[in-house]
Amino acid sequence: MALADIGQQITLDVIMSAVFGIEDEAGATAAESAVRASMIRLLQLSTHPLATAVQLVNARSPEPRGVLRMILRPLDRAIYAVIAERRREGADGADGAGRSDILTVLMAARDDDGAPLPDSEIRDELLTLVLAGHETTSNSVAWTFERLTRNPGVYRRSVEAARSGDEAYIEALINESMRSRPVVPVVARELLSDWRFGPYVVERGVIALVSILLLHHREDLYPRPFAFDPERFLGVKPSPQKLMPFGGGTRRCLGAALAMAELRAVVTQILVRVDLAMTDAPAEQPRHRNVTMIPAHGGLVTALAKD
Ligand code: HEM
């Protein structure tokens, strides 16, 4: 089975619950289910080789254009339908009653002049959270097991750790997985002023890219950088300058703490509940999807029947 697909069901459940307050799929409205289905479809489409061309056409455009606009339409329709549903609930006098989800908070937000957020802005926030909030985490789960099933010694040690409640080792395993396979391999900043970087001066307006992938493979920071070895993080608090799977600075990932909690729970439970077959298949190649780097076969594993 491909763990990215199973991971996606779990991480989508988590983020749909946080953002829309949907506790289980059966209780979701038709519009809420449509958001979920369109999101999965959109992600599938965005792995298509042509997707990169579509992204390039849209580079630096603040609004989606052409094919992208068309592809996004069903998702937009579903999101605006959910917002309208919630507004109707409000009109019926049930405005946010008993709800603590992010959509309720966004709808109640007011700017300094007392004006609510326009629907288009609420849509942007919801889309960002649902997309950024699940695809990354599910592929981190997939990469973790792609690495583990090719490193039997580390797998055995991880199973032992999960089954004996050794949280420090699981944390080290997750750090090592995100070091060697950072799902977001690069982050970007547009320079608002000239920037001195070592002997260089980079001019204002330039888009500077930081390669997380290269940083994580620097031999001076990580001896034997291509080995998969969680021990390197045991008893070590990773420096934010050396390990940055969540980016850094003021725009560091908003969901890093939630993502780590999800990873700890999901990785531990898989290690506890199923035995996986080791493989001598070549490492899965990375595949580009939007801003993410995902395993080409979705982290394919074979689960063994338990005795
Ligand atoms: C393993 C899981 C995840 C990884 C590897 C990851 C990685 C990242 C990275 C690299 C960035 C860009 C940071 C920068 O430019 O310095 C980012 C931004 C962001 N992430 Fe995550 N993320 C993960 C999970 C999540 C989750 C669960 C959520 C939501 C609950 C989330 C929400 C966001 C948001 C909203 C931003 C934009 C922040 C901003 O621009 O101010 N992410 N993430």
C-alpha cells in the first residue's frame, strides 16, 4: 500500500476538523464533503507533468489565470458554498454557537474599522490551511517509512522504541526523516532591501531561495549525510539554523507544532500496530508536486500479517 494515500486520509481528517469543525466524514454537509473531494482531485492533477507549465504561467500573478483558474473552479465553488452555509446558520441566530473551528474564528474576525473579512480572503485562508496543513504531513509519513523499510536496523530500533514508549527516539526518527527527505525542499523570500550575504550584496527585489535539501546534506553539519541515522539527533536539540524542514524566521510554518504532534502519533501507531516487510527495491525517487517533494510511489510498503 502507498502510505501517502493512507496518511492523506488521516491528515485531511485532522485539518478538516480544525478548520471546519468536522468531527467525522458522515457528519459533513454536502458542500464540506465537496471541499474534501475537490482538494484530493486537485492534488492528483497537480502531480501531472503539465502542472509545472501551468504553475510557470501563473508565476508572480496574484490571481490564478487560464487553466489554473478553471481547475480551481470546483474547489472554489465548494468553499464559497461552505462559507454561505455558515452565513445562513448565522442569520438563523446560530452564529458560531458552540463552534470553535477556524472558519468560525475567521468569520467573526473584524478589522480596525469593524469590517468583517471579505469571502475571498476567508477562502484564501481556508485553502492555504487545508492544503499546507495536510499534504506535507502525509508525505512526511510516507518518506519516513520509505526510509525505514530500506534500513532494517533503524526499523527494528524504531519498532522497539514505539512499543516501549521511547518518545525521544521517535522524535529523533522524525527529525532524521525530515532532514534526509524534507517535503518542502526550498523556501523563498523577495528581498525588500539590499542584503549582504557573506561577500555578496543581493539587490532589493531579487527572489532569494534557500535550499533546505542542500543544507540538510552538508557534510560539515551532518557527517555521512546520505546515511539514515536517527541517532544523530538523540539527546540533541536541533539548531533551527541547521535543521529547517519548517522554514524559518517570521514566516516559519504556522502548523509546525500540529504537524509534529500528528507525525509522532501516526508514525508511532503504524510501528506499534503493523509489521512491515523490508525491501531491497531502489530508493523511491522524489517527485515534484506544487511546492512539495513527494515519494514517486507514495511510500510503498508491504504490511505483514500479525502472528
Ligand atoms: C510535516 C509537515 C509540514 C511541513 C514539512 C511544513 C513545511 C512548511 C514550510 C517549509 C513552510 C514555509 C516556511 C518559510 O517560508 O520559512 C510552511 C509554511 C506554512 N505552513 Fe507548513 N508544513 C507542514 C505542516 C503544516 C500544517 C499541519 C499546517 C496547518 C495547520 C501548515 C500551515 C502552514 C502555513 C499557513 C504556512 C504559511 C506561513 C506564512 O507564510 O506565514 N503547515 N510550512
